[in-house]
Amino acid sequence: MSRSIFVTATDTDVGKTVFCAGLVRLLDGIYWKPVQAGLGGETDTQVVQRLAALPDERILPEAWRLRTPASPHLAAARDGVTIDPMALHLPRTDRTVIIEGAGGLMVPLTPTALLIDRVAQWNIATVLCARTSLGTINHTLLSVEALRHRGIPLIGVAFIGEPQPDTEAIIARIGAVRVLGRLEPLEPLTAASLANAFRRSFAADSFDTSHL
């Protein structure tokens, strides 16, 4: 089985889809979003494929595609389908698989099952994406604590946004967590600008999971 990396965030709309696009290209990997809630406009999978310039064979289809833009458990209920978390299995491939979560760690897939618990069962290394804006210290430290409480190996925190050195240092020190880098705001956001920004800010060997 290939090496898999789960990418989550402290909240929704942090920028983890853009981060996933940069990471899958940096690591020459494969992308998978198991649960997509909301099909209006461009989906996360389509965004990643466009921004990472990935061929179709490097994109795995979603296990559940839900029309309603809401938490997976609610979107599934409104769409009249049932998500079975135990049916989500890690892909078998010879490349690194970047797996993008839905929202934050405590997102419910069903009324009784949280996404974080399926990740714990997978026991795969995780990257936590965090904003650099106000409130991120609390949200990031809580997320780090939740991951460690369940024994999920944490590669480190990737910041997204304008530089906030004090915030980043506090999270690294109090959370005893490695800072992987910071993805700056990009304008325009294109496949080329994202690839260049990722090469400036992140090193491929920072995502090595052999030591975890």
C-alpha cells in the first residue's frame, strides 16, 4: 500500500484545498477527497486537478458526492443517502496519496461517527492546515490536542495567510508541533503561481512520514 497523508484544517475555508493542490504536485502524488458535500460550481477535486495540473489518472473519484453544501451527515440526510465510514478504505497505489478531509477534524460523517475517528482507524500521518488570522491559536492547539488524544501521527502544521511570526511561534512552542511552512496569499492563483509558492515555502522531505 502506498504512503498516505491526510490533510485537515482547523476550520472550513482555511485554504486546505489549495494546499492539497500544492502538496500533491510537490510530492508527485495522487489526490483523493472521500466525501464531497456541495456540487454547485467547481468541486474541491476539480480545483485540485486544475491547480495541480494533474492528469485524470492521478485523481481518485469521491466515495460520496453530496449535492447539499453542508456537514456530510446533514448533506447525506437531505440527499437521502447514508455514508458508511467503514466503507472508506485507503487506496492502493504506488504513489503518495493526498487525502483531503471535509472541513475540520470533528466533522460528523453520520449522526454518530466523526471524521477524526476514521482517520484514527486508518492510522495515517496528518498535516494540519491553519490560518494565520485572529483565533487560530485556540483552534490550532485544540486540533493538535484532538489528534494526539487519538494517537494520530502529526507531521506538522502548515500555515496559510499573511505572516504572523508571533502566532506561529506560540503554536509551535505550546503545541510542541513542527511548523512545515506558510503558504502566502496568491494573486493571481494559478497552477504556476501555486507551484512556485510551494517550492519557496515547503520542502518535500518535510512530509516524510518514516520517522512517525
